[in-house]
Amino acid sequence: MSDKKRIEELREQIRKHNHLYYQKAEPEISDQEYDQLFKELEALEDKHPDWVTPDSPTQRVGGEPLEGFETVRHEVPMLSISNTYSKEELEDFETRLGRALDSEGPFEYVVEPKIDGVAVTAVYEDGYFTLGATRGNGVEGDNITANMKTIRNLPLSLPLKDLGLKKLEVRGEVYMTTEDFTQLNKKREEAGEEVYANPRNTTAGSLKLLDPKQVGERPLRLAIHSFGSMTLAEGVDRRPWSKHSELYEKMSDLKMPIVPEWTIKTGVEQILPLIDEWAEKRFDLPFETDGLVVKLNDFRLRENAGTTSRCP
């Protein structure tokens, strides 16, 4: 087998095993076997540097430590979510929504757990991941592209042409599973180092590190929950999805990690039973959550409903 063919084979194998481990929790090989594949790929790319591509698994960690983070402006503001702590307010939400849309409903919603992580955005242009940023103040955030490249379940490329897109910005949460966090603290304790307080704070602190190599040692994961903006490819006149559920289905097909356990419900009456169910179920999830997110499934209705200055 030629070196070039072996490089492509190794890249596909590593991507496959990243997907199996980080998204499906179904590893097929040991960590040692994975490391052997990775080292073989590194050696071949060192031998043929002109064959290195931006989406190669070896490009997740590299470069010198940064002096600081540049500030980037979000094309579409990253708004916060409006909170409610009562079932009555949820019922009132649908009533107000009906007035805004001049419709009695009931409306179709996507309901999902709110992962207790750090809000980020990821931009893909011409098929490649080109920018990662924090939410910041909602209008501007920190450019953490180098750090986000180290997140193993974040694809470094997406076949945007298949979606009829030239550019796509997706948004989500970076987080640690409770098991990964426990193992990280165990290693620190064995090394005589101070243990971390909780997964969310550890995730936030990790993304603020100026050395991507240090970030790569943290077990960070990403879960996509929305998109911010997109640019259609030339000759394309419609979005690749009209509903949030369609966005999730298409992203899943492309092996993009999305928020797990999402479901579709019609009307608040179908959502209310979930509240008590999730009050117990949340303790069985592999990550920490701080509530449920309820959002209109139809993007057209969502746009017609509008936003406030702080939240959609």
C-alpha cells in the first residue's frame, strides 16, 4: 500500500474510532491501539508534510501557546435562554406565543436537556472548521479556535456542498461527562495535585488555557443545539432544513455531535409530564444538566415569534 493511501486509511480509522468512543460510547479498540494508529499517521505526515490537510486528526493539537485571545464579533448575537421555574409560566408561554403568531396552536416543540457546559460557536467555511468562539457578552466572544480543535468529537470538516451551503455556523455546549471528570480528578489526586470543583468550571477553565496542548489533555466534548448563520452555495435558494428536528437529523447523518435525549412534543400538555420525569431522569444522565430547553420546532414560526433584547 502506498504511503498516501495508508494516510487516508489511517485518518478514516481514527475518525471512526473517535465517533465510536465520544458519541456512541462503543469503543472497538483499546487506548493503546488507538495511540498506535495516531503515531503511525504522525510519522507518515512528518515524512510527507505536503500531504497534511486541515481536517487531519493530527491537526487538533499543535502550535505554540497563545499570548491571549482575539475578540470576534458574532454574525448573529448569541442570546441567552429565558428561564421559568413553574408549570403555570410554561402554560402562559404558549398562550403568549399564540398571540404573537396569531394562532391558537397547539405548537410543535423540540424538548431537550440543557447541558451544564460552556456556550460556544463553531464556523465551517468551504467544508472546513475555521473558527471557534465563546459566547462572551452575546455580541462578541473570544476566538478559541485552537482550543476547540482539540475536542475529539468536533469534526474538523463537514461536507457543506451536500447541504447546499458555502458557510455554516453551529452552536452548542462544551462539557465534560461526570465519568471523565471523575477520572481526571483521580489522576490529579494520584499526582498530588489539587482536584477540580465541578465539570462546568473545569470546562470553562480549560477553554481559557493559552496552550492548546494542555487543553488537549482535558476530556472535553461538544454537543450542538442550534445554528447561528449560514451562507447558501451559489445557485441554491433554500435552507437545507425548515425544522429544528431536521437540523438534528442532518447533523447526526454527518456525525456532528448533537444534544442527546431530544424529543418532539405537541402542545404544553405533552411537555408538562416530562418535567417530573426529567426531575428524576437527570441524575442518570452521563453529564450534568440544569433544566430542560423547550423551543419551537418550525424555524419560520420561531422567526415570526421574534426575540427580546436578551433571549429568543
